[in-house]
Amino acid sequence: MLYRLLVEPFGFPFMARALTEAMLLGVLGGVVSVAVVLRRFAFVSDALTHTVFPGVVIGFMVAGAGGIVWGALVFAVFSAVLLTVLSSNRRVTEDATLAILLTGFFSVGVVLVSRRSSYTADLTAFLFGRILTVDRREILETAVVTVLVLAVLAVLGKELLLRAFDPDGSAALGYRVGLLDLALNVMVALVVVAAVKAVGTLLVIALLVVPAAAARLLTDRLALLVGASVLVGVLGGWLGLAVSYHASVYYGLRLASGATVVLALVALYAVAFAVGSARRMVSHHAPAAERA
Amino acid sequence: MAEPTLPLTPPPALHFEHASVAYGRTPVVEAVHGDVHPGEAVALIGPNGAGKSTLIKAVLGLVPVVGGRITVLGRAPAQARRDVAYIPQADTLDPEFPVSAGQVVLMGRYRRIGWVRRPGRADRRAAAEALDAVGLADKAGDRFGTLSGGQRQRVLLARAIAQLPLLLLLDEPFNGVDAVSQDALLDALGSLRAGGAAVVVSTHDLALAHLACDEVCLLNRHQFAFGPTAQALTPTLLRAAYGGHALVTDDVVVAQ
């Protein structure tokens, strides 16, 4: 039964490719979401997912499917820099700046798509992705981004941790807080670029927040947090694909695979929430529990 | 670079020369003038909004000096950060953040460790010794946020100790701190001073200023006094700095 649910679907090459892509994204999202959640960067990440959208559209219009990554990359870096610069102005608060950027960029994308005859089909693909049609080259692109982001985290990991925990303290030690924020912005943008083909610009935010948020409910230890977050990311991708395959093949239900992956992630979050709450209740009742 | 001449006495750890500091165009603190020598401790005293935190940020080179000069260990403030430790108020930090006390102390070593590299054995030993110096050796594995306010403040002092600083800047370290932690903080500060470090403590607790420091800088937007505690904390000067909000009796002064 479990074999049939979790292994059998991936005998098909297109499903195997989708699984490879989902696993890579699970690792990538699992790691980066820890940085996002610790830095309380969820809304910033959400804004970035929207500002990349016009880049996706322009890339597609200029060079077809192969241009999507490059268009997204250009807009990702551009909006990451713009975001860092604009949010250093104290007169307008960061959330207002984000809202302006988010809707402004997003509208540019929608206006551009609306000029095309295949408006609805294109829009759907850009917003929600098509993980079942990813090819070798796209998997390779995701792998390259994953290696790149892991390398950046290897260089900056402990500094980003310090910055998230104690911004004044890190500035006092001589770290350029603005540059560390830019680095995280760029990393988030790279995840969006890597994930846009598979899950689309709207759903990628789930990948950037849910794994670490779920892991955070289960542990206080940083090392375990990263591991658990990656596990949630990978498991979500696997379960989501398996479920959407079964629903379609055995029950005639066509579920959008990208969205099913997101639902699997959210379901894992719900499980983590239940387990975490249960554990806290047990430790409250335990006589030897020491609470500060 | 070789020094052309050797000075006869070591330069002050911290030198204010009619210094004014400002956020944007508005001066926050003006006319601060005085020296803090190695091994000395100075209390920054003044009501809320007097500019104590801003002055500390200026010593770190994070707020610009718009008039006069601040020299830290003979250097411009931003050039001295490696040898200066800043200890923020513990309650400004998120208690839910998933780091252990030991990990927080290790952060004091990050600049020495450098980019890419992970903390080594020497760093872990330094962190363990620093945690021991504030009496919390047994709490290394506890999550920072589960400790009491006083213990958290001691962990932050341990982080500063692990940094091996020549100058320590503490922002209201005794706020909401229980007696045990207060004694531990005072002990640790005493050892640091005996080792030659200079200490600046901002506080509005005059009794603690007496206990922790031998000099006082009395501030409210500008300097009212800078000198030995007994001379700087007179009823007249306190009333002037606190604008009549200080309750002054024969020998007890309570600032509000």
C-alpha cells in the first residue's frame, strides 16, 4: 500500500523528474526558510516572489520557456537591491514599501501577460507552475542554484544568525547589517528563480516559510532545526506529488501538482503543530519540568 | 607601522573632546569632555532620553560625531570596534530565538573566527571560560530565552568577555536584574577592570553607579559633570541634570 502510494508513481520518467526537482527544492527551501523564519523575513520573501513575476513574463516573451530563468534572475536581483535600498529610508515603514513594490511589480507582469492571446493559460503557468513537465535542463538549473545558495550560507551562516538574533550587536562588532540583509534578499530571490517553473511565483512562498516554521514547532536547537526543516521540505514535495498522481490516476481527480505539494507542506505544518502542542502539554504536567 | 615616539603613559581607552553627536541634523548630546583610562569604570547617568544610548552608539561609530572628537583606543570609533565590546539590554533580544547560551557566547568570537570558518576548539574553550566567569558554566546548553533576565544579561557579558575587549560598553545592564545576577555582573566587571579593560556603564540607578564605577559622566542632552563619583553626583548637579525630578535628601539621592 505504502509502496503503491509513495514509490510506484515515480517509475514514470516524467514523475521521476518531477520528484528530483521537488527534492532539490525541498532541500533548498528547507535550508533557506530557516534563515527567513529566524530573520522574520516572511513578508519580505512574499514581496520578492511577486516582484520576480514580470521578469518571468518578459523572459518568456523574449526567449520562450528557456528565458524564464534569466528574466526571473534579473528581476530578482534588481528587486532585492531595490528592496534593501528603499527599506533603509526611515520615513516610510518597510511594510508600506514592500506593499508598493509587491503590487507595482506584479501589475507590470499582469499587464504584459494580458497583451497575449493565450492570456489565461500563460498566467496560470507563471503563477502556479508546471512541475510535471520539468526537463533535465531545469533540474540542472535548480541544482546549480541549490549549490550556490548552500555555498553562500556556508560563508555567511553564522553572521546571518548573529544579525537575526542581535542587529545592534552585529553592527557593534563591525558587520555591515545592510549587506547581510542584501545577501539574504538575493538568496530568497534565487530560490524563487529556481522554483518558479515548478511551483510558480505565487506558491513558492510556501517553500520559503513552511518548512522552517514547522520545524520550529518541534525543536529549539538550531542544528536540529535545519535538519527538520529540510526533512519537511523534501517530504512535502514527495507526498504532494504522490497524492496528486493517485488522485488523478485512480480517482479521476486532476489536482494541480504544485498546489498539492504546497498542501502537503501545510499538512506537515499542522502535524508539527499538533505534535509540538502535545509535547508542551506533557512537559507542563511533568513534575520535574523546569520552566523559567 | 612603527610609532615615531613611545608615549610615556598609555593613551586613554576613551577620549571625548568637546564631542557632540547627532541623529540626522538634530544634535542629541553635546559638549561631552573627558577621558576613561584602562582599568577605569565610568557611569553614564541621566534621565530617560538624556542621550546615554546615543553616546554609546557614537563610541561604536554607529552615530556620527558632528562636533569635537571621540577617540577610542587612539583610533577613530569605527576603526576600534574589534577591541570594543557592546553589551545590549538583554530584554531587547527575542526570547523565542532558538539559540543556546553557549551559542550566544560564541558569537563574541565571530570576528576572530572570520568568514566561512566554524568555531574551533580555542573558541569553544574561550566561550566556556567566559560563561564560567559570569557563574553560568552549567547553563551553556540552555536556550537563551529560558534563562532569567539577570542570567541573560550575564550571558551577554560573557559574550563580551569572549571577545577579549579593551573597552566594554554596557547599556542599562542592571535593569530588572536580581541580586545574585547583579553581584555576578559586578564581580565579572571587577575582574575585567583588574585585567586592564575600561568600562562604560549607562544606568539610571545611582546606587549602582557608586558600586560599579569610580567616575561618573552626568548627562542630559549635554554634559553636567565628568569626574570622580563623589564630586559629580552632588545634589546640586543632579537637580540640574534631572530638572528638579531628582529627590534629594541628606545623603540619599533617588532619581526618577
